[in-house]
Amino acid sequence: MKPVARPRVILRHCDTYDAERIRVLVREGLEELDLAPFGRTLVKPNLVAAGEFFPHAHTRVEVAEGVLRALQDRATESLTELAIGERCGITVPTRLVFRDAGYDDMLTRLPGVKRYLFEETQQREIRYTHRTRLRDYVFTPEPVAKADFFVNMPKFKAHPWTTVTFGCKNYIGIQDDRHRLIDHDHRLDEKIRDLQYIVQPQFLVIDAIVAGEGRMLTPKPRRLNLIIMGDNQLAFDAVCCAIAGVNPREVPHLRLAFEEGFGPLDLSEITLSGDVTLEQAKARAEGFEVGLVRVEKYFEGTNITAYAGPPPEKEHTDYCWGGCPGAVEEAIEIIRQYDSECDAKMPRMHIVFGAYEGPIDAKEGEKVIFIGDCAQWKGELKGELVSVESLYRDRATKDPHEAKHSDIYEKMLSIYRKVHRESDAPAMRLEGCPVSVAEQVLALVALAKLKNPFFDPKQAVGFNRAYLSWRGLEVIKRVVSQEPYQKAGPCSRGRAAPSLSSTASNTSPENAE
């Protein structure tokens, strides 16, 4: 699908999470854009996390219901399937987040709407052919690859790795755990650009009624009272950036997508309409806090001292915005949600990222943790000479066909063993590229003897039920089929290659368990 001739973005006032009001606004937006769902229609929200501790991280259920009902209102006989799908973050089963966000209850009120849990569906190989690609092929869930009408439904939020997370960044959720962390490092912005080649949305609608400032998983709420809609992803993100006071050309993944021709970034090339002007929207978001803070600055004034050297490919960036440093910032914010005494309990420690060359002023009893495969350092710690060598492997050696899911309980056992085994060592290392948010949560919990979020009494029963259901289905699938992937031909802009077969798992709430 080529970009529309002149993209349109609609700004509508909405000061309440009322599904029926949102339905009317979205239906009017679809009518103004002359859009109607057809064929296999898939809605992709942002459900990175939900529940009591993550109230502002996700696209609210009222917005999802309003969008799905509006799509039903605009449907014609050409609509063969209406579905909603996502892969959440931090190694949590997506079925748990669908429940905690209220999506499962909502879907019982919308018979005929299918639910796709992307880590539980067939994965399709998509070939890239564009010159600037990071790799030749990637995998995406089959419902994404087969979508005829794709609706991107993000949350208006800041992000500690990419400045903001609007439409383009929401595409991280169109890969399962095995594949989303590949290239989720200092080349993350290029990964996001490449994902744009898998599919382009015909329609976008963002939950900006209550936006999220500062963070991605645990953002501070900021009321904007907006529902924003559009028909071109890059133009849509450019307008959202303008509202947040961000220059879209300074957001690397947007600039890179612009250079590939996915749409305009200049507001003069975008038609704006609605009952809220751009200046009024900007006024509502004045002083909006984005999340791009270097890790050294972030931990100032705490018991953690952070040090960051450059990642392996210095010609691209001198800091790994897309990997381990940002993950530790999100990790500590999650722990703070579950343990109010986190900062008081945290012992003095030092965490090191990248090829750091300066001193590490660690006193007796203060732990030093080197995080990530690219961490390297030589020097003296507590009277001992320490040499930490880089374990970084070139991305060309990482074959997506060989990617494996990292089980949260396996991670937990591995981290706890490492902390116990190396308790008396002057330093320890966490391997990975990147070391995920979940792994860094577990490491900090073990080192500081904090409350483990995965064992929180309010979450444990639901988490384990969802986990066992998911893993049980995985076992059944391995018995039935030994082929977890399907291959496809080259990917043309906005359309995945044609399907070779149809084996996706269509899971609805009533048969999910």
C-alpha cells in the first residue's frame, strides 16, 4: 500500500472514557476518511502491560470497544473477519494482560470479534528487500501477515528508548518474544523502520484521553482529552509529535521511515481537521515530559551509580538507547510499583553498560554489575584486577529461525543462581543483547532482597493460570506440528507476502482456556 496522496489527521475532543462516545467519534472519523473495513480486519492496540500497577501503560478498553463497534458500524459484506491482537511485554502471557485490561470482558459483548494472542499463533517469515535493511527476513504473527485492513490503535506515551511511542513504535508488538528482542539494541530505531515494511495501517486511532509521560510501562498520567485519527502512519506520528512538543525529525525511527518514503513529516503536507485545533492540542500538552534520559543521569541521587560506554558500532551512536540502559530504568520503576521501600532497601551498587573506560568507585561491600554482552572494562575493584571482555556477536550471526522463547521461570532460576553463586565476587555479569526488562527486574530483586513482582499475591494466581494455559498450548502444538514457522516471499510496502497456508490459532475468550 503506497502512502495516501495527502494524509489526513483528525483531532477530536473526548474528555471521558465512554465507549459509546468513542464509537461515535471513530465512526465519524472513518466516514470523513472514507474508510470501511474489509476482508480480514485486524486491530492492534498497545497492551504492553495492564492491571493495577500499570493503569496508564495501555490503550484503554473503552477505546478498543469504541473502535471495534465503529468498525462494525462501517462494515460491508466484504468484511470476512474482525479481530484484535497483540503481544504484551516483560515476558507476561498476553492472555493475562487481555484479562487485566478488561479486553476479555469487552469481547464477550462483541460476538464475532476474534482474539489473537500473537505468541500463541503461527509465525510467518517476511522477506525484506529494501537496501537499508538490518537483516534479510523477520517473523511476524500470521494474523498480521494476512491482514487486509490493518488498524493501529496505540497509546499516546513517552518512551525511554525512542523518545515517544505512537503508531510506528507500536509495531514492536507485531513480533513475539523470540523475535522482538532481536535488534532491540543500539539499532532499535532501524528495526522499527524495517517493521514498517511488514504492513501499513489504513486507519490509526490513538488513546490520548489520558496520555503517559516520562516512562513507557509506568508513565505519569497527563490528561489531554483527545482522540486522534489518521490514514497515514508517519503523518499521524508527526502530528502527535507536534502536540507533544517534539520535532519528529529528531525522533530517529520517524526520520528513517521518512527517508524510506512512508509519508511526510512536514505539517504543511498534512491535512488537519476536527473540533480541536493543533494549537489547542499543543496547549493541552505543554511541557509534556518525554522519556529520553541517559542512565547515568536517571540514577543520580539514588543508591545506584550507573556508567555507560559506547555500544559496539560507534559509527551509529555513542549510547545504546534501544537496549540494556533503558531496560534498567523501566525495571526499577516496575519494582517501585510493587515495593514502596525499594529505594530505601536498595544497597549501594554500580551498574555498567557498553565499553566503559573510566573509573568505578566501588567501596567494600558495594556490588558491581556489568549488564549486556557488549559490556567491557579493565581496572581495579577493591584491590583486585578485573577484566571484563565483550561477548557481543554481530547481528548477522543471529538467525531468527533459531530464536527461542526465554521462559520467565527459567530466567528467574538462572538469575537467582547467578546472584547466589557470585555473591562474594567483586563483580558479576548479566549476559544478553539486550538483557530484558524482566531479567533486570529479577536481578535487582535478588540483589536487594526486594519484593518479586511475579510473586505479588494480587497477581500470582492469574499470572500462573495464564502462564500454564499458554505453555500447555505450546506443548500441544509441538506434538501436533514440528514447524513453528511458515516462509513467505519478499515483502512489498504495506503488504505481507501471500499466505502459503492458513494455520493461525484463532483464540476467542470463550475457548481461550
